[in-house]
Amino acid sequence: MQFNRNTPKLATIVAASVLALTACSDETPSTAAARQNLSAVPLELDVSSAKASVGSKIAVSVKVEALPGSLGGVQGALEFDPTRLRYVGQSPTGDAITMTGAKNVSAGKLRFTSFNQKGITGRVATFVFETKGAGYMSSLRYVHQVAATAGANLRSVKITQLPTAVDEALSVPADAREMGVADWAARIDPAAKAGPAVSLVPGQYRLNLVYGDTDLDGSVGLFDFLGVANAAVGNDQIIVGTDAGTGIDLVIAGNVFPQNVASPLTCGTESDGTRILDLFDYLAVANKAAGLPEDCAGNPIPGRGPIPTARTNVSGDITTSATWTKDRIWQLDGKVTIKDGVVLTIEAGTRIEGNTLQNPSALLTERGGVLLAAGTLNEPIVFTCTGTKVPGCWGGLWLSGKSAPNVAVPATGTGLGASPPFAARSVTFQNVTYSVGADAGGCNQLLGEANTPPYGGCSDNDFSGVLKYVRIEYAGFIVSANRELNGLTLAGVGSQTVIQNVQVHGGSDDGVEFFAGTVPVRNVVITGAQDDGFDGSFGYRANSQFVIIQNDQGDTPGNDSRAIEFDNNETSTNYLATPRTAAGLYNFTVIGNLTSAGQTAAIMLRRGTGPTISSSLFDGWRYMVEIRDAETCAPGGPAIRFSTFVGYSGGLANPSVPPACASVEDAIITTGTGNLVRQTSAPQIGAILIDGRNTTLPDWRMLSVGANPVESQTEAFPAGLIANNYRGAVAPQSAGQIPWYSGWTRGFTSALVP
């Protein structure tokens, strides 16, 4: 048997009996094996002695009673009392490859996986422990995670766990030691050499990259499946760069199961939408390395073909529904507006570039115009500019909707007057129908900033389109004082509009700004904005969840960019106009400017606004909160709950607040239910997130203590949000778990340059 890489034949440990396996690997298993796969496979722990003396060693063996060729592997953990047992190492057992995750052994947990694509049975793993105290047997147990069939067509296998047994015939191996990827590679194939280390952001474009080629050397082989297994048990971080830049792509290339064979081929997303590296992934990669057929491993990853060079220039108004395809670059020459009643569809993987020479180049929708831009994890839609990529090199994306702002209709003969009527309409996209009834008109409306289309009307459930897996880079443009284009502006956008998995990076103004509207957003990343990250006013009211804001580290002292800025109404005589800006901000991770103390507060609340901030993390700001204007701090105003604050350099609250709010500003944090101020009681964000301050390749996952997140206290979430037990935008660290933002977003160009 030979793996598909430039190495000699593998050692006997893998080669034995492979012909029998390969002969039926692409067919239905034998009748006996099929019966075994559909029932539970017995698994037990055998221990060499229950009463070993202190200082002596014992062996613990994992044994499965599976028919030959039926069980491909098991993944789980050994739990034990670390005051009574000390882990020494493992001893290779039979034909199984056993990767261990020993990072938590001091806490009494040893993750492991034992696997072989041709099948495992009998004793499949042997571990050696030194005894430190009596009574160790009572704490020793196996915690099962997953088991899978052998060969191709991987399926789940049930395990029946038998009681732990003492087997005095089990010897204590003298060769027990820690074994990593290099050790197993040398054992399987002494001539094997690791592929070239190519440092790439997970998911970054690489021509002709295939699923399973995690080390990016052009083929699927030994180090690929060993690397996936090593990460699955927790030895390596999933995100490249947090483990000393290993130069592999586990997030996209290594995640090959489940095998979703829709066209275009997309793999690795579980039925609940999560992504995880586990036994199924490295068995599938090992199958491909051994020459067995696989639906995903070895097949091209979508979006890794040649970059298109054809270019189509677009200018003025779009008056007829159209589709922009990924086989060319679409160039915006000035402002391009999708007119009322027109639908613009953009294919996954398409690149749109604003013409820097005709700035502000931007894409806008009128009320009733619809933008359908649904990328995928592998093929995000990218909005950027022509020429040199710098903040503000093009104008950005603006959507107008028919949800009313809280500004009173101007008197007759001034301004826009009341909103006009709109006809009913319905749009079906990706098997979902979005219907908006007729709008009779007569409600509040406003002109958009910077000569953009008007917004407002009588339809809070309006539909302006779908943005999924979209990156908006280097946008924003200052037309005049206080009249700017942002990365993404949502003006009066209604609740049926879908904004999910969107990154706004390196903008010259705000990342995402809401003018009124009822649109919720989810899974949004805002990085390197030169002004505010998440900005709302004029009666914006919706619940948003899972938002990451990482401020521009290159901001100079005196820059007033904030992570969150909310106003209600900008007219001083109308600060409490209704509907009130009362957004819900849940599960936000906010990382501030780390090189300058010249910033203001992370959270700016003023002019009568009343948002709720909950289950969030804040780090790296001069101040954490600033509340202005008596109307804002009056009863019924903003609330901050179940959130954590670390790393402020000046104080919890900005001391320059108006006297009317002086007694409220600190208290909104210090008396808020469940809030934690960890400025002095613990290390900064490093005690909460894996690598939250990294800008080029951040890891915003929450650290965990066992199965629980470090910051775990949360409240009941409102209807429509995803219930969880952690603070911040990303789920806690778990072996093999891939965070939602990884693989389609981008980092800074350098530590200080977006």
C-alpha cells in the first residue's frame, strides 16, 4: 500500500491485510460487518492492576470487540484523578494509530483517538500511568465522543461501554512515551518528510488546492491525516498562527466530513451548521491517502481555480434585474444604484471593485430595490476597490428600506414630506420567499447621507435583500463634514432582510451604520474601522448577535473611534422621539486600540438612546463607557448586563460626562446584573480568549475550563436569538471545533495596517 505523496511504501503496520480491505472498500460491507456496524460495538478499559503501589506504573488499555475491517476508529477521552495518577505516555498497540491530546492531563483528562482506515479491533490503545495514591480505579473512566466505520462511505457507529476491568495479563510497556505527528510518521513511514510550511490564512486562495491537502504540498498524504488527528484531540489550534505558524490549513482543507456533494462541492458542515474536525475527517483523509475513493478528500475546493481577469464596467442606474457572475470582475464606476423593483443577484465567489479613480464609487439600493449577494464559506463575495487597497479607496455598500425613522414629517413645503406609497412585492431566493405587503405611504422618511437614496416608510418588515458570506474591504468616503459613506450602511432596512456572515474591514468611516430600521444582523466581523464599529440612530431597533469588533491599532491619539455608538435622535429638542433606538446587542467581542491610550470609550450612548448590551466581552480601551445627555441616562434608558470588562487604561467610565449622568455612568456597569470587571483580578483578555489581540490571524475563541467557558454566566436570550452559555461572539475552545468566522474572513495586512 502506498500513500499518494512522494514517499516510499509505508511500513508493515499499515500495509498488512490492505488488499482485502481495498477489494471491498467501495462496496457494501460484508453481511457480518454490516450487522456489526448497525449495532453497538462493545468497548472496555482494561487496567493491569487495581492496587499498584505508589510510584509504580500501571497500564490502561482500550479494547473494542469489533469484527475485522468494520470499525475504523474511536475518539474520546480518559478521565482520572490527577492526585492519584500521573500520565507517562502511550505504547503503540496493534495496527491502530493513536494520537493523544495531553494538554489537560494535569486536570485529569487525556484526549485520544485510535484509528486505521483498514479497521481496528482488540486492544487499540495502551497508556501508562504512574500511581501517586491509592483508590485510582474509582476515578478512571472512558468518555466517548465518536466512532466510525472503516473504509469508504464513512458512517457513525454506536459504542456500548463495558465496566472497567482488571486484567492482570496486561503488561506495562517499557517503551511508553509521548508520541506526536513526527513520531507516528516515522513509525508508519521512516522515509516520510513533512511538506513545505506555507503560512496562509485559513481559507486563503491557493490555486488548485484540494480537500485533504492540509499541508499545502500538492497531494493528500501521511502528514495530512496525522495533522488533522493531532488537531482533533487538541494538540494544535485550529486556526493557523496560534501554534507558532505551522503553515497548514485545517479549517477548509482539513474539514472534509460530512461529505456534502451538492454542486458546487462543499464539505465539512454539520447538520446544525457547525464545523468540527474529528474522527470522520481524518479517516476520510487517510482513505484518500491510501488510494480509496472519497467524495470530498482529493477533490478541488471551490474557489481555488484561476482568478478571473475579464472585467465588466457598471455605472449609473440598474433598471433591469440582472445577475453578476463570478467569471469576471465587476467594476463600479461611480455610484451604481439598484432601482425600485429591480433585483440584482451576485453569484458566490464574485469580486466587485469600486473604481478608485471615480470615487465615491459605491453600490446602493433604492427602497424596493433588492440585492441578493449570497456567498459561501469557500467562496465569499468580496467588495473592494481597484488599485492600491487603503481605507476609503471606494465608497461602500448602502441599502435603503421602508422602515420609518423617528424623525417627524417636515411641515408642508419643506424637506421630503411623508413617504410615498409602494406596491406589494414578493421575492423568492434560495427556496425562501420574502413578501412585503403594499405600503400606503404617509410615514416618516429621510434623505440618505452623502447624496444616497431616501429611506423610510410604513413597512417595518421590509425586504432589501440577502448578504451572506460577504467581505466589504477598504470602503467609506467623506463627502462633506458629517456626511460620509460607511463600509455597510443599512438605512430604514426592514426585518426580513438577511445580514449574516459579513465582514467589514479597513473602512475609513464606520463599519456598519444603521439609520432607523428593524434588521437584525448575526455573525458579523468589523475590523480596522477608522471611525465607529457598530453605529445606530433614528430609532434602530432589532436584536443582533455574534458580532466581533477589532479596532484599528494604528489610530492616533485623539481619534474618537468607538466600538459601539448609539444615538436616538440628533435634534436636541427631540432626543426622546419614538420609536426609540433600542437595539439589543448580544454576544459581542470588542477589542480596542492596543497601541494608543488616546481613544474615548468603547461604548458611547447619547441623545436619548436605550440599547441593551448583554453577554459580551470588552478589552483594550481607555474607558469602557460614556453616557451623554440627561435623556439618555433617565429611567428606561440603556442597560448593560452579563458582560465582562478588562484592559481599560483610563477608567471604567469617562470622567468628562455631563453632570446629569455622573451618577449613572459607572453604575450602568458596576450595578448591571452579572457584569464582571476584571481589570485587577485577572490577566487581561489573555485570560478569556485564546489570541484575541492578534490582528493578522486572531483567535477569538473563548477559553474553557473543562467543558465550561471561562465567562459562563448569561441571561435568557430573546426570541429569535441562539441560546448559549458563554460571553462574547465565539463559542468556547473545544478540541476540533472550528469558529464560525474562520476560513472566509481576513486579518490586517500587518499588525498596524488594515
